[in-house]
Amino acid sequence: MISASPKSDINKAYLMRNTIPPKPSTWPIIFFLFFTIISNAQFGDKINDIEAISLRPETSVLLAGQRDYSFDEIRNNPNLEFVPLSSLKENLGFSSDNYWMSFTLENQTSEFAQYYLETARPITDIVNLYLVDNEGNVQEQYSGDKIPFSKKTIQHRKSIFDIELEPFQKMQAYIHLKSDGEVVMLPMRLYQEDDFFNLTYKEQVFYGFFYGILILACIIYLFFFFALKDRAFIYYALYVLFIALMQFSLDGFFHQYFTPQGGWLSDRAVLLTAFISLLFFSKYGDVILDLKRNSSVLHVASKAISSGIIIGILILALIPSLFKYCYPLANAIGILVLVHMITSLVTLKLKKEKIDPYFVIGISFLVSGFVVFILNNFNTIENSFFTSNGTKFGIGLEIIFLSISMSNRIRDLRMQNEKNQLLSLQRAEDMNEIKSSFLSNISHELRTPLNLIMGVATSLQEHKEEDNLEEKCKMLLNSSKNLLGYIEDILDFTVIEKGDQELKEVPFDLKSTLSKVIKLQEKKATVKGLELNVSISNTLPARIVGDKGKLVQILNHTLDNAIKFTNEGSVAMDVKCKKDNDHATLNFTIKDTGIGISKEKMSTIYESFTKKSFMDKREFSGLGLGLYIVKTYVDLQKGTIDLRDNINQGTICEISLSFEIDEDQTMTTDESKTASSNIQLKTGNILYVEDNKMNQTVVKLLFKKNWSNATLTIANHGKEALEIMKKKSFDFVLMDLQMPEMDGFETISIIRNGEANCDAQIPIIVLTADNTSQTRKNIFELGANDLVTKPVNGPLLFYKMNKVVSTKTISKVA
């Protein structure tokens, strides 16, 4: 006869205490937290004093593996090999196997006896007890978190069974135990009724304090986050919340209060909260230690760990077959997170970065608690209340010292905020002074050339037949150029301040550009009686692709400064080139024998306006924007600039800029002539697709002069070109890119895809002003044969046409 004997919920008599959290004032809270830890330790002593009878020496166990025996099979099969439980450690490790335990209970007294048996961890899936009396009657009791909480025989968070023995009664007991891959522990403790109730009461008081600490810390630092908007507080608050939920799950409370019906979330609560707490702890460490600034390697490692945690969560949620591997994975990631945190602390300490000592102490307690927890899991230390709850003490002390560390962060943030306010106030005062100085300076600088222009103009009006008319015109021209230069500097400054500056990259002649800059600066140097020595490497490419205007501004401003601040001696410019495939790096070195730059000015030399820049405005002309514009344009082109004192005298300025070499400049003059003569020997039909009338005229003249036998047909856009191809056949196509109706990209694509009424492999050369590497890549991917940049170089065009048709003969015109 099988009967069940359900018991009422013994927890109803022992409710957990609720406390109202105090106002979030940091130090009183910390003292309160410390007091609760001391109180918990005292409770721990009392809990440890409660005696329990260990049944492990009297128990034998069957390691059934994945075979799921029924109770009748276990009871009636004498050939099953049970081994003494004492031969195994209390911790059986991560396991999803079936275990059957057998032991005998006997009441040798003449009085009724009642005991409570504790076995397995609260989160064990299946824990069922079978009691067989002398008459063969079987009593079943159920526990484990796989069933609804209300179905437990003893409605307790732990795996607890009620043992009732009549006087001199003897019973045979069997326990079936199975987990889903979590650590399996078999304590097998037997408590007398009074001792068990006393233990339950003291444990609930202990847990009340412990979870109260964590929830209070979480709420407080959530408030701090909303007040200060510092990510460290939200990461810390969420870490505390999920570490509390993880412990809540391990202790069986999650199943009891949050998921009493069991199910998916109940099964995964421990792992899910463990993964999420590790994620926020890793994020918290990354922010609080500022690893992004202090160590890019550790910052990347932190991101990798976070990615690993997210992958673990996805495996847990989406791949049920790998569920049992998530327990060791979570433990491994936990160890990895702690190792990363310790490595970060050591690295920052070696770099002599400031680390809050309370943060180090808090992490030390966490590591200590974790180590005790691991050692207890592997039965290397004696199991007790303290060792089994080592993580709780470690976490509790960690929370206290990390809370102190966070209070120090609040103090630092407050002090930094006060400092920033003072700096902002000082900056505002400085800006007011700078504005006044700037208005005074710009008024003086603009008035000077205007006065000269007006004076000379008046003189010319009054004396129309003066002999020095040419000299006065030069004065007008120079003053106008100076005035225009100041206005351009102001316009450049406003564009930079708005963030609207951009590169206009086009092919241009490098040598002629440098020649114009040098010629202009030589005149300025001659006026001051200075020598301008220029050395240019022979390896410079003839043409490059870049922003010609900004290169000229960079060189003009730099040479202007060198000449302006040099009263005697010389200014030298050295230009060198280093080529790498289709790119060239230009290195400009400008030296002068001027007054040099003081150390105090060096720190603000690239700023637009500073108080120091106006102190010498009476001695040296200018708006003080030159180097600011130079630095901005060099950075825009991803170059470098280094300005320093010359050891001998004056300053040295080194600028390095990288440009793409214009491939069209590589063809020699002889090759051009040969190409032109060769192409004239042939005749053919050429289709030129171009929307600009001026460009059409230029190409017509080139063909008329160099290739009069060819027939040139003009189409104004791609759509018109495709229509013309339906009526007439062509041997060659010259294609512009930017056109209305249909651009060159789309037209080339249609031709190469065989959708046009022509040979899909007809030679196509692109004529465009856009010679960037991206454009080249795009047109060659579409199938264009070559590219010539505008303005079109006739010999170069014919050379490339000859090169293309060398493998494809142009049809003769009938």
C-alpha cells in the first residue's frame, strides 16, 4: 500500500523580516552594512552550534548514470552495486546522472520520534524519498525544483523530508536524486524537530540581513545614477541586483516565491542571473578603472569577455541540448572575469594610475569568497555554515568596501564638477578679454591696408600723371592681397568652427603649385632682407590627387610665420618624398633663424585665440589664426605636424602629408608622341558621351588636330548614348561620369551587361575630373578599360586609346 503524507508549509510560521530602507546617506549606510555583517557572523556561530546527525556513514549509493530506474527496479534487484556514500566526497561535481541512496532508520526508544532530513542542494531537480516499513508499505515524499512548489511534500526552500518513527520502528529508506548538470551535493543531515525549526529561523534572519544589504545597495546606487548620470553607478547597481537574484536562486527562494510553478525560467534562473551579474560586473570594472584610456588591450579583453557572456546567454536560451554545459561555462567565465579584474588592477598599479584602495579591498573579499566557495565545492575544506556560505560573506564585505569606493567616486565627481565650474568661469572671463583683444587687433589689421589703399587712390586721383604710377599700383595690389588674405583667414576660421571643412580632392600639378608658393614667399623674404633657401627632391611626382587649395594654405601660413618671426638670417624649406606603390608621402621641413617659441606658448601654439597670442600683436602683424588653420587642415588630411625650437636658433616645423599619385602623369613625352602617330594610322567611329558643351568642344578640337580621319559623335547623357547606339555602330566610347538623365556609371553597367545595342566588350575610356581611388575602383569594377582626368591631355588620351585597341582592332569605316 502506497500512501503520501503531505505537510503544511513550515515556512508560514517563520516569515522573513521586512525593513524600511533609510534615506540614502552614504556613510551611515556603510556603517549599517558593516554592522549587519558582524551580526551575520554572530548568527553564523549560533547556526553552526546546532547539531545534526550525519547519515553519510550509514548510507550507500548507486551511481546509475543516465539510466532512469524505477523504485520497484531498485527495491527488487539485489544485484545492483551500491557503494558506501562515505567513499565519495560530499560534492559530486557537475552532473546530470541519476543517483539512488539507501539507508536504514530505526527508533530504538519507546517514544515517538520525528526528524527532518536535509539532502541535496535547494536547486536539485529531482529529490524523492521512499520509506519502506516492516510490512512492506511504501511512503513517498517529493522535493526538488522540477515540480511546482506546492507539490513538495514539505514546502520548504531546501530538499527536506519528514521522518516519523514509531517506538522501536525500523524503516528502509531510498532517495532518488537527479540534477540538470549543476553541482550535486549530498549532505544527508538528520535534525530533531526543535533543532530544525531553530535552524530555519536563524537562517532566515541571516538571509534577511544579507538580501537586505544587497537590495538596499542596489536602490541607493540607482538613485545616484539618476542624479549623476555616471554609468559606473548603473552597472554597479545592476550587478548587485543580479548577484542577489543568483544567490536567491541558489538558496531556493526564487523557486519558492518567483516561479512556484517551476518551468523554463525556474530551471535557468541560477545560470541566467549568474551570466547577467558577470556581464554587469565586467562592465563596471571597465568603467571604474577607465580601461579604455588606461589600457586599450585590457579594454578589448573586457569587450571580448562581455561577448562571451552574451554568447553563453544565447546558448542557455536557444540551445537546450547544451544546457548541461552552461554550468561549467558560467564558472569558467566567472574565473576569467576575476582574473581579468586582478590583471587590470596589477597593470594600472604598475602604470602608477590612481586606484581607490577600498575598491582593491572589495575585490579582494570577492576573490576570497569565491575561492572558499570553489574549495568547498571540491571538498578540500571542511563543510560548515561559513564555508558553504563563503560567497555570501565575500559578497557582503565586497559590497561594503565597493560602496565606500563608490562614495569616494561621488566625492571625486563633485570635486571635478566644482573644478570644471571654476575653469568654465575662468574661460568665460578669458574669452571676454580675448574678444576685446581680437576686435582691437582685427580693427588694426584691416584698417592698415585700407588706409594705404585709400591714400594711394586719393594720390592717383589728385596726380593723374605721376611717374611712379606703376609702383603705386603695386602698393594697391599688395595691400588688397593682404586684406583678402585676412578675410580668407576669417572665413576659414568660421568654416572650421562650424565643422563644415571638407577635402576637395582633384588631380593637380605638384611642381608648379610649389613653384608659385615659393615665388610668393621669396618676395616677402626679400622685403625683410632674408634668404629663402629651398631644396626639393627629384623624386617628387609630377601630379598628385589632393586638395590643392588646402596644401597651398598650409605652406603659405607656415612660411609666413617663419618669415614674420625672423628679423635676420634665413628661412629654409626642404621637400622630400617617399613613394609607396600609388601613394606618395611628402615631408616638408621649414627652418628659420627667428626668435623661436617659448615653452609657455608651445602648449597653446595651435589654438585659435589665447591671451598670449595678443600680447605680441603690436610687434608682429596678423590675426593669430595661421597655425590654428594649418593644424586643422593637416589633421583633416590625416597628416602630422611637429613644431619645436631649433637647437641653434629659431624654430623647426615638420609637416608630413600623404597623397595619391595621379597615374596619368607617369606617361613620358615620347610615349605620347608615339601614341599620337600610331592612332592616326587608323580610322574609326568614336562615341563621346558628355553633357558639358565646353568639354565637347575641347575634345572635338583634339580629334580634329590629331585624328582627322575619325568620326566623333556626341551624346549629352547616357540615355541619349544608348538611343544613338541603336541606330549606329561604334568602335570606341569616351564616357563622362556625372551627367543628367543617366550617369556614366549606369551607362557603363548597361553596356557591359549586354543590354545595349552594341558589342558588350566595346572599349570604354572614362573622361572625368574625379580621380579618387574610390572612383577608379568603381569604374574598373563596372568594366571600363581606362581613365583620363580632365582637363584632357590629348597625347595621353591617344596613348591610352592606342593601348586599349592594341588587343582589339578598330573596324575601318566603309
